[in-house]
Amino acid sequence: MPFKVYEEMGAMNHSKYIGTLQLEKQIVKRLNSEDIEEIKTACNDGIISYYGTEY
């Protein structure tokens, strides 16, 4: 359960109200556009692997 580890470290949180995962603001501030695209690609690949379809 990788999300749980990151949540316990304070790096991510889950908003059940709006159904999203969020990175800690201090982490986001340190990311460049290439980092963000890499994260998006990794997340999309995970969704495809798990559900068999693209988000």
C-alpha cells in the first residue's frame, strides 16, 4: 500500500469529498514541468495496469 506510506509521511493526502489525491504543497513547489509529466505518466500507467483502461 504505497499511498498509506506517503500519507503517513505527510507527503500526500486523500480528499474523500472531491475524490482526489494531493501532494503536499512544499513538494509541489520543488517540481518542474518534467517532474509533473513523469508523475502523471506513472499514475496513468498504474491506472491502465489496474483497471485496463486510461483515465
